[in-house]
Amino acid sequence: MKNAESHLDAVHQHDGRTRRAVARLLLEQGPVTAAGIAEELGISPTAVRRHIDALLADGEATTREAPRQTQRGRGRPAKLFLLTDTGRARFGHAYDDLAVAALRFLAQTGGEEAVRAFAQSRVDALVDRHRTAIVAQATPAERAKALATALTREGYAASARHVGVGEQLCQHHCPVAHVAAEFPQLCETETETFADLLGTHVQRLATIASGHAVCTTHIPNTVKSIPNDGGEPA
């Protein structure tokens, strides 16, 4: 009996680890197919679907159909899976209520300028420790990848890839998305800081705070040199 209980405990622990791995892939790469998750994790599509079904049942994941241009053949459209706000909460929406309350108080007592100053101070602290590594890169693609690496280290599960005439920076998680939904200054100052850091105009195409699955930023192929601390071109 004891051995049987130990075996069941081991099975439950393994299932829990696998489910967390599936959830993290939905966070970092979603929307994504079950087949894509299975390939990434090296487990069977059947096992992936079992964990996704559990996440769907718990309200932690949702589905959408793949764009038609990505479909092949005449079969049923592939399903894409991504996390809901409930699923994202696993990965760090702590203290949202406190942060919103604090910013509301700041807005009431100091106005729009005080909120924006706070937002700027926050994003400066976020990127400044990575600034040297990012501006040392010579090309837009390299800078975008360096920024993605920095953001991932800060909890944003970011990636960068070449798309069309530029680079696309994707943040698959935002620890402050619920706060930014009420205070868009957090997103606005982040975008402005990215532009300053990369030395070019960037365009924010989507944000998790506004209801999209991913925060997406377009970075043009051409960037200018960025001054170093001494004011000379980098």
C-alpha cells in the first residue's frame, strides 16, 4: 500500500511539472499548436492535449484558430492555444491591487506628471543595468535580441525575430499588465525608452494590457549610433 501511494505521489508530481512546462510554453510562445508544444517538450501530442484540456477546464488557457494563410491542405483549421489572464497569474501578477491603489493615490495627489515620472523611473531602473550590453550591438537585429534577453531576465519572457523590413520584439508576459490596463503611462514610457535605448523610432503594435496575447514592438532595420555616457557616439 505504501509503495502504491508513493508511486501515485510521483505520478502526480511528474504531471504537475509537465503541466507547468506546458503552461510556460503557452506563456512564452503562445498562441501555439499542441503539436508545437509536443515537439518542444519531447512528449506525445496525446499527453500535451491532456494537460491543455486541464488548463482549459481551469480557465487558464483558451483557443483560437490559426490564420488561414498558415493552413495547409483542406483539413480542419489548426487550433492555437494561449494563456488567459488567470493562467498568466501563475507567473507573477502579485501586488496588482496594491500597485493600482498606490498609482491612483499618486494621480490624485500629484496628477498626470507624477504618474508619468513614476513610470519613467520604473522603466529606467529596468533597462539601465542592461544598457551597456544592448548599445554595444552594431545591428538592429543584434540590439533587438540583446533587449529581448534583458527583458527575459526581468521576467517578461521576451523574444526577437526578423519580420519584413525590421525586427519584431515580443514580450509574452507582462508582470504589470493589470496595472498598465488602468495606467497606460507604463506602456507609453516603456516604448519611449526602447526607442531611446535602440537609437531609433519604434512602433508598439499590441500590448497585453489592452487585451492582446503578446506585447509586440516593431523595430526598423536602420538605427543611429547611440551616445555613450561621455556624450560621444557609441
